[in-house]
Amino acid sequence: MLAKNRLFYVTISFVFLIEEIANAYIGPGLALGTVVISLGLVILLVFLIVAILYYPVKRLIIKYKNRNKE
């Protein structure tokens, strides 16, 4: 079992290390779509982090303001 795993990892390593040129045309539409999707994913992750952190911080601010009023 261990030999099979080792062989698998060595094979995968060689696949990723050997570089070949792709003889394919990537048009401007596909390239632009890839850029837009990548930016969308980055923006999604930023909004996700902001949304997760927003409500706890908002509660702390409200508690702090209420404590100062009393």
C-alpha cells in the first residue's frame, strides 16, 4: 500500500514538473471571462470575510455605546 502511494505521488510530481507548450489559441473572450471570474471569486471572498466579521464587531460597538450611556 505504501509503495502504491509513493508511486502515485512521484508520478503526480513528474506530471506537474514537466512543462509542455500548449498549441492552442485562447481568444480574447475566454481570457476576459477567466479574468472576470477570478476577480469575482476574490471579491466574493472579501465580502464573505467582511460579512462574517461585521456582526460581531457591530455588537461590540453597540455594547460599548450602551455602557457609556449608563
